[in-house]
Amino acid sequence: MSTTRASIVLSSERVFDRRGFAATGMDQLTQEAGVSSRTLYKHLGSKDGLVAAVLSARAERFFAAFDVRGVDALFSTLAAWTVSEGARGCLFLRALAETGGDVPGVVTAVADYRDRLVALVRRAVVDDLDREDELLAEQVLVLFEGAVSAASYRGGDALVAARAAATALVRLAG
């Protein structure tokens, strides 16, 4: 990714995360990135292309941060991520909702994120149990996603509660 493109994507991620996708105009994005509209369109094609690129870049940063072993580490890392990135809910689900679910690049980016998140949670469960447990993985996934959402209005308490519930479920399954 070129430096200009990467800079546009990173600054746009910050704007979208704080202001939303539908409410953010291209003028705000170009101003925040410090580039002309022509430069933004040259590098990303359209607002939909920009949203898809933002989601792909966010996923890469997210999963790089979540190189963890075990369910407890998964939730510990989520707490650290929330401190550094803020607690505004899931950017991927917000993008899907705000774009109406009919923008192919956004749908693909969200599906890729979801697949990777499911794999991450399954791997964390296997790390703890030394075996697969699909039901437990689904339960941990729901707790993880619920914590992401609830942290936006309950703060760190939601993360603490989800972590405690997830680790208790792992102990019971072990």
C-alpha cells in the first residue's frame, strides 16, 4: 500500500470510527487526510472503496494485536485494545449496518473479519482445552462480541464480566 493511500485509510478510519460512515462526507475525509478529493479518489476510487479499505486495514491491525494463546489472553487483549482504540462498538457491524449491507467490498471485508474472529476464538479454546469444543467456542464468541458492544456504554466492567464468564466456562469444560 502506498504511503499516501495508507495515510488516507488510517485517517479515514479514525473519522469513521468516531463519526460513523453515513454521516461522514468526503470533504471531512479529505480535510482530515490533508489531501485533495482527486488524490483520495485516485487512490481509493470511491467512498465505498475507502470504507472497504478501512475495514481491511482495521482487520489487519486487530488480528496482529490478537496473536494470543487461550481465552483469558483473548479477553485481556480485548481490554487493552479497548483502552487504546476506544469503546464504540464493532466497527465492522457498524459499517455493515450503515451501508445497508449491499456494498460488495464492505460485505466481503465484514465476512472476512467474522471468519477470522471465529477462527481466533476456536483456536483460543483449543489452546486451553487441547481439543475442539464448538459449543464452547460459540459461547466465548458471543461473550466476546457482547463485551465489545457493552463496553461502549458500560465501560471496562463489561470486559471484566465477559472475561470472568468466559474463563469460568473454559474451566467447566476442562
